[in-house]
Amino acid sequence: MERACQITLLLLLIIHSGVAQNATTSGTDEFPVGVILDLESLGGKMARTSILMALEDFYTVHRNYSPKVVLHIRDSKSNSVEAASAALDLLENYNVQVIIGPQTSSQAAFVSDLGNKSQVPIISFTATSPSLYSGSLPYFVRATLSDSTQVNSIASLIKAYGWRQVVPIYEETDYGRGVIPYFIDALQEIDARVPYRSVIPLSASNEQITQELYKLMTMQTRVFVVHMSPDLASVLFTKAKEVGMMKKGFVWITTDGLTNVIDSTNPSVMEAMNGVLGVKFYTPKSAELDSFTIRWNRRLQIDNPNDPSVKLSIFELWSYDTVWAVAQAVENLGIKNKTSFQKPAVARNMTSLGTSVYGPDLLKTILQYKFRGLSGHFDLSGRQLQASTFQIINVVGKGWKEIGFWTAENGISRRLYQGESMTEHSGLVPELNPVIWPGKSTEVPKGWEAAVNGKKLRVGVHVSVYPQFMTSGKDPITGATKAEGLSIDVFEEAVKRLPYAVPYEYVAFGTTNDTSTGGYDDFVYQVYLKKYDIAIGDITISENRMSYVDFTLPYTESGVAMVVPAKSSRTNNTWIFVEPLSRDLWLGSIILFFYTWVVLWLLEFLGNNTNIPGEVPRKLGIMTFFSLFGDKDRVERLLSRIVLIVWVFFFLVLSASYTANLATMLTIRQLNPTITDIHELRKSGDYVGCIHGSYVERILEQLNFDRSKIKTYNTYDGFYSALSKGSKNGGIAAFIHEVPYIRLFLARNCKGYTMVPFYKAAGFGYAFPKGSPQVGDISKAILSVIGGDTINQIEKKWIGIGYQNNCNNAGRAPDPEKLTPDGFTGLFILSGVVSTSALLIAVVIYFYEKKKSATKTQPDQKGDQAEGNERGNEAGEETQNVGLQPSDHRRNASAVPWVFRRSFGTRVAPVSSSSRF
């Protein structure tokens, strides 16, 4: 395109160089500005009226401004070459310093190239194509919005209603094509797809448009975004109504280029567009705008008396504000010099196109000037108007109603500046006003049609190695494919729960003309080839398959595991009785035991307990007995008994925990797998097995298993027999399979085998074409099925009650952890603090009594003799008491404070009351 523009411009320059007259000399109080419009079109006539009124209004307000802008208006005749020719005429013969226009993006591309060469700003208020990049066109200014600014508003609308597929319908021009890449990017951000692009040439006949619409009707997608000129769009919607595409279930969205001029659309076309949604630039209301609208309508009728009545659009307001921006920039620049163009001394390439003296400064001044015009805030600092607010409308009857707004900050909202609004792409449909959809329906269309023109969905089925999951066959009467199994029941139950009817028929895998090898990968690939609309069965969801199909949510548990022989390990460990406690806990308990032993011995020793003195072995035995059992008859001091109470409590808690953990170990360790690690299995060089055609083969190859060591089987009996033989006898050491299959296997072979999981997987799901809108609905229905009792009834029907509960070795339970000191820290601290505190108290009492006895004076000799006599009498009394009867002994117990202890048969020396404490 750029190359064609350069060649065309070169030819025009050569032609104009031969016919150009001397440059017209403008008056000292005039500033020439060119205007290029399509004066044969209604839009061009409307813009011309606005531009003339803008210049008149500006100098009515600013009468003393000089020099004054003088407009030179030219007709582009709806042709890019004519537009370029008009620009050359204005530049060479009228020395215009600014060109306003042209109207289309393709014309603007030609004219902007001339603006770059002559350094004259080109300001277009209707060229919206994003392909007009300001970086490559430094003198091009877009006094309108780029089409790329509206794509997020349309994407938010699509997201809000939950549509997953969209078909754009656009004209085959720069204007039509320019926005498509941005639109597709915006859809990808909301996880929506474009399955087809409908491109309609400007020269398309009514028959061609009708044929394209019939083609769209054969597709499942029912959401269409129209981006084209008003004239072509009028034909499109008229034909869409004729072929039945403006009825219930269809969604039509128009871009702002069409919606901005919706008020000027023919009433018959408006009637055909009933139910259409559209986005348009929001224009704030003002008294100045109302006054201008009245004056503009009157002036347009005077300028074009033979044309039908139309309404003012945003493009006329942008053209009005553009003239004000240019006129004010001319005044701000303060131009006084008469010379406006510098001609080259020697014409190159036979052209005489010069460069503007004021162009660079004038462009800078225009970009810096900001004001509030009739269209709202007018700011060209980014060489184009900045996106602000879009209004979302709904065509109803012969007019339209507002259903909401979109802003970059708040996304979609029902009212503008309401304080609280939806975030962008939030998907909260109630935040919008109610919509009247095509066919006068108030129900939100789902955006796709499952069966087009009565066609049933082709549901592919694959026979499983496990008939409980899937079997299929032919009906002997009708010849139709029948299927049954757990996968079929879940699918049929999910379809019943959809809010709409989905007619379908089963197609057995292998009966169509495909080049498959019978594996599940080939089965799923048929969906990508569009031979099936859905593929159902025990299909594992994998990353590789998701690259070309979409899966529903899984309806089974996930994972890949090994089935290996199991061996009993209940009595294999001789030292299992030490395993309930960790080494640190054993060591800590022993240290605490001996510490308590020492403390008790010292407490009783300091208290003059007569059980303490004696031989060393006897001491150890007594104190051990104290520590373990704390017999009150052998422990006299209160401090000792407190220490023993705490110790016994610690001992009871520890022993109970030990007993519970040991019982758990003896219960769980019934069966251990012969192989516990998949990498050890690979290093051993033993044979492994898997189902033929399953994705487990690929997993084993990714784990670097030798291909010659992998055996595949097609039947249950095949791998069961091989697993029974073992690797050394021509069989296999382990069978690798998905967890649902393994649980089914163990339900039938509970003894002698166990499961060792080693790989996470997504489970079983149903495959749909990439981007299918049905995936979300089916997934929601599957969640409803597996979230209630229905899935339990289906599993009970096909797999049996024992599937989940009858086999205890369907996966080895983890060994219980050893008890550690962390759980007994509080008891350790309590026992240690109590023992240490008691010992300190006893030591203090002991030294206190010793000091007290040392301060007593020595008795005199008489006192000693008297004391000796008293002791003799006491000894006599004790001798008499030896022969007392038991009853007499009890009778005199209060008089005799110290007696022989029953256990040792020795006398206990009397102690003071403080020593007993």
C-alpha cells in the first residue's frame, strides 16, 4: 500500500509541475487552509456545513484576530487519487498551511504522505483506521478516535454476557481491516475466539451479501460484530432480516463508526436493525450544543434543500472543534511574515513542491491547544483524541435506548459517574439496563446454536479396555450406534441438565474414513479434524491434547500410578517396639528419669529418711522404685511426693502416647509394595506394562524408560496375567495406569497387589473443538452431576460398592510419624521445674535446721546425767512395748511417734516436723 502511494504521488507531482501556475498570493490578513471532503456524500455535505459555521462562529467571537483563516474546499469524489490531486492543488497553487480532511482512511494515507513532504499538518476528523500510525506520518493528526480505542468496550460487552465466540463482519478496506488485529487481541484477553472472519467488498452485490449471510447461518456462532460504512451496513442488515438472521438467538453489535450516525439511518433500515447493540462516543449535553444543533439543522437544509433530513452526529462536532483549534493556533502563533513556502532552487524529479515555513510550529501549537468544545474535552496532544467514554445503546423501534456506559477506568456500568460500577470485563450483566434482543426477545442469547438447521451433534465414542467405562455397538434394528458405561451415563446426565435441548447421535470410532491407529490420541484428534463435534469416554486430559482441543472439567479423580505386588511387613521388624518414639524423645525421657531419681534421693536423704542409708545396690533399688511408683510408705517428705506426682503424670502421658503410636504402626503396616519408586523401577531394567494407545506410553518415554522394556496390552486379562508372572518369568514387574482404572482393578484383585501413585494428572474429561462455547455449559452440568448423589449411583451401577471401600490396600497409607520431644516440651519443663524447685527448698530447710542446732548451748553435767536417766527409762518402756498386742500398739500409736516400718522391719529415727516437710 505504501509503495503504491509513493508511485501515485510521484505521478501526480510530475503532472502538476507542468500545469501549475504561479502561486496565488494571499492577502496579508488571510491565512490559507485547505479542506478536502467527499462533497457528493451526505457525510461530506454535513461536515462542510459544520466547518463553515465553525469559522463564522469563531470570528464572530474574535473579530479582532488577524490574520484570518480562509478556507479552500475541494471535492475528493470518493477517490484516493482525487483526494491526493486536490491536496497537490491546494499546496502548490494556494500555499495552504493546514489541510482539514480527507474523510476516509485510505484517502488520508495518500494525503498524509504529501503533508510529510511539505511539512503541512493534515488533520482528519473521520479517518479512524489504526493503520494511520503517527510515527510514520509525523504531520498527520487524528481529530477523532482511533478504532482501536473501542475494542475494549466491545470486548467488555461480550464478556459481560458470557459469549465465547464472535464473528467479525467488516468491509474490505483500510478502514475495515485496520481494527481487526486489535479486536482479536482484546477477545483473546477475555478468552473468546474468532472462528471465522466475514469480509465483504465495497462492490459486493446484494446476491453476494445474501450468500455470505447464508454461510454464516450454517455456523454455530450467533454473535456478529459489524464494522463497515453506513451505506454497506444498511444493505447488510436489510438482507440479514430477509434471510432470518434478525430473530431470536442472534446477537448483532455495531462499532462506533456506524453507531455514531445511527440517528441519520433510514427508517426502514432502523426497523431491520431492531435488537442491535452498538457502542458510540458519548457526547455530554450542554446549552451550547443544543443551540448549535438547532442552527445546524436550519443551515443544512438551506445548503442542501433537496437532501433528506438528517441529525447531527459526533463527526460534525469534531469537524467544528477542529476549525476552532486551527484558527486559535494561527492566532497564538502570531504569523506576520508574508512568505509561507520555500520552493526548491532546482526542481528534483520535475516537481516544484516546497516546504511550509510555518508548518512545524503550527503543528506544535495545534497539539498544545486544549479546550472544551461542542464534542467535549478536545485534546490532540497525542496526535489524536484521547478515549474517554463510550455509550452502549440498543436499537428499538425507529430509535434507540441507552443501556449503559463504558469507561477505561470503570468498565461497564449502567449509569455514568454513579460512584460504584463494574470493573472492566467483570461479567455482571444485571449492571446493564434490560435489552430488547432481535426477535423482540428479552432473554439473553447464549451466543451459539448447538444444532444448525436440525443437524445433530456427532458424538464420538471409543471402546474402553474396561467395559465398565465404555462399550458400544450397533442397534440390530435401526443400525444406529449405541453406547453405555459410566462415561456415557455421566455425559447423558449432564446433557439433561443443560437449559436447552441438544440433539446428538453417537458415532463409533473407527467407522469413519480416518487414518487412525486406534489409540486415544487419534480418537481425540478426530475432533480437531471436525469429524466429531464431541469425543466422550475415558479420555485423560493431557497437555498435549489440549493444544488442539478443549476439555470439560474432569468427572473422575486424577493421577497415574503403578500396580505392583505387595508383601506383608507386620512381623519383619524386630525392633518395632522402639519406633514409636524418636531418638531424642527416648534420650530426653531417660535423662528426666535419672534426674528425678537423684532429686528424690537427695530429698529423702536431707529429710533423714532411714530408708536411704544402706548399701549402694539397695539404695539404687529403693530410689528406682521411688521414681517409678512413688510408694507413699517409702517417701516421707511432702516435697518428694509433689515431685513424684508430676513425674507419674508425665509417665502416664508418655506411655499412653507410646501405646497408641505402636498400635497404629502394627495396624497400618500390613502390606508394603515391592517397588516404591518409579525411578528405581527404571534403573532395575525390569519390564513394565501399560494399555496400548494410552498417553501413559508417552509418560514412560519422558521418564527415559527403555522402549524395549515397555509392553502394551489391549485386554484386562493380558496385563493381569503378565503382572502375575513377574518380570523374570516373561511378565512385567509393574503395570502403569490411570488411578480410576487401578482402583477398578484392585476392587477385583484386592489381595496381593497395591497401588503406588507417582504422577499427577487431570482425570477423565470430554473433548470439544478449540474455543467451543459448549465447554462451559457442559462443565457446569458435570459439576452438578458429580457434586451430588448422582455420581455415586452411577458408580454403584457400573463399578460396584467395593470400588471405593472394600480394598484396604488401594494405595499404601503413609507410615505414622514418630513421637518427638516437641509434643512433650511442656511436660518436660513442668517436671524439671518442680523437681529443681523442691530440691532447692529442701536444701534451704536443711541448712536452716543445721544452723539452728549449732546455736544451742552445751548442757551442764547434771543435765547430762538426768538426760541419761530419762533415756534409760525410755529404753525400758520400749522394751515393754515389744510384747504389746496389735490392738495395744494401735492404742499407743499417738504416744509413740516413730515405729518400725512394715516393709523393711527397721526402726525409723524420730525427726522434727520441719524435716518431715
